[in-house]
Amino acid sequence: MGPQFQALPSFLKKSKYQDITDPSHTVMQAAFDFEGMAFDWMGLHPENLAYFNDYMAGRRHDTNDEWLSVYPVEAETAGWKPEDPVFVDMGGSIGHQCAKLKAKYPNLPGRVILQDLPHTIAVALQTPGVENMSHDLFGPQSVKGAKFYYMRAVLHDWPDHVARKILSHINAAMNKDSVLLIDEMVLPDVGVYSQVAAIDLAMMCATGSTERTESQWKTLFAEEGLELIETRTYKPTSYESVMKVVRKQDV
């Protein structure tokens, strides 16, 4: 983050202080003299990718500070068919969330699937009962009718117009029984903690994105025919929450 924050003042001056919403034209490209998006750069630098994966895995050490501590997985999967997909972790890095799910619910009925880009899947955990699958979030979702489609800290990487493309593919794969679980920060409208404000600034620099308030999340979902019906916060100090989202037509 250091090089990006150092490059931020001159970048804003050159862009006449316009809001940064193009992930291919951010402070990151200026700071690292790179043409392409942040995750393209990561794919070309395996050592940095490894650091990133370690960071994502280590963000939450306390098992009480994760979505599984607040969401009723067992109640919502009662009677689920074992041959059907029950949990699809999209953009799930090397698979820590799938591993935690299987550890907590070893008898969970249904297929558990980890999806990410090929270079990440190549180094993913080999967790018994978890299928590792290469997948691009910007392409059609091949796993249809899963109970849970899950994304953790994915949509905050993308500005709204890009996030909508991701959501459109998920909506097309969902059925009336499907739930989209979004594991992200859900910010208040005012009075955000300084650490979270710094993360918001970092997202703007790297990907042209933002951390969102609940009203911003609701608007984003609604634009793709989805509706937020419940938010469960599991780490109030950083607003980390799991949002339950369904198709509007099923409400």
C-alpha cells in the first residue's frame, strides 16, 4: 500500500480530482508503472500473491469472528440432497472458508465447491469433500441451483458497474431455493472507524472500488434483480457481516 499512497496526491492532481472508478486506471498502475488491473499484476508476481493469500487466510483468527458463528447453515440445509451443490465459494482464494465449513459441518449434505482463477486453484488446499474448480467471476456460473453462493471480500474489489456484471452471472445460476451470501464490511452512513476508512482508501487506490454502506449494498443488489433480506454482523469493530441475498422474484 505504501507506494500507492505515495503516488495518490500526484495521481489525483493529474486526474483533476475525479472519483476513481475505472479498475484499469487507478493509483496502482501509476505507482507500479503497470498496464493492467491489480489482480493481473498479482498473477505475474507469485511471491506477492502468496503474501496476499496468507493475509486473506489470517485476517480472522478467532472462530467467533467469522460468518459461520452467526449464520444458521444447518437449519437452512435440512433436507438438502447430497448430490446437489450446497456451497459454492466464488473467488475463494486457496479454500480456507470451504475447509472451515467442512470442519464445522462434516455431515453437511451436498457438494462443496471452491472456485477461483487457475493460478490460485493450482495452489489451493486439498480439503477432503471439497471440489476445486477454475472459474472466472466475469463468465457464466456453471454450477446451477446451489443452496449457497458465497463471496467473501470479493465485491469490495470492484466498482459498482463491474460488481453488477459479477452479480448478473450469479443471479442467472440461482433458483428459488438459492441464497447468495455476501461476506463483507457493511459500513454505517457516518462515523466510520479510522482503520476501516483507511481500508476504503486503499481499495480506491488499488481497484477503483469502495467499502459500502448498507444502503449502497441494497442499491447494488437491486440493480441486478436481487434483494438484501438480512444482515448478520459478526465483528462490530470492523463492521464485518454476512448478508443474505435472494432473487427479487422469490421474495
